[in-house]
Amino acid sequence: MIGYGFSKEIDTPFAQAVEEVTRRLSEEGFGVLTKIDVQEKFKEELGIDFKNYVILGACDPANAHRAILAEEDVGLLLPCNVIVYERDGRTVVSVIRPTVAMQMVDNPDLKAVAEEVEAKLESVIVSIG
């Protein structure tokens, strides 16, 4: 685990891992609002080759609603990012720890939402691979 996220290396091929993570997120109530293909963008914008690396913007609508009601400007910290990339022949999946991301906001109601979302995201990491 990294300090600001949960991470897991798996032997699942990259494309299959992205599909599995997306499915597991859905099972926990998250939709993927954005999918940024970093490899594609680096090639397109910088003309460089880069490894497979995607950033998924995951959102649990019910908890996003609760978070915004608790702290209107929290949208600056949403959605929850999930990354999938290749390293040394393996696939790495990492998710943000909402409790760490929300520490900069002094709001106990928001903290409760962050804890609930974090438990769901940790469940995703545990279940993959």
C-alpha cells in the first residue's frame, strides 16, 4: 500500500485487468465517468511512446451526492481515481484513499462519506487478480 492509495500487482494482462477493475467497481456501486488512456495521450500530444497506463475516474453517485451536500466544493477532489498500468511484465492496479484525500477538508460529515467510499475501493483491490 502507498500512503495515499491502495495498490496491487497482478498477473492479469493489462486489457483484461482494466475490464475486471471496471466490472468490480460496478459491483461496488461505482460508474467510470472518465477513462484517460495516458499511453495514447502521450503519443498524440508529445510524440513519445509510453507503457500501457489508464486513469479511471470512478464515481459512486449516492456517495458523491452525500459528499457534495456535506461540502459543496468537494467536487474539486472528485471523482476517485483508479489507475491501471504495466510494470515489469505485471499489471498494477491502484486506487486513491479518499480518507487521505479528504484530510485537507475539515468536515466530519465528509469524513464519514470518505470512510465508506474507501472501504468499497479497498474491496475492489482485494477482489482483483
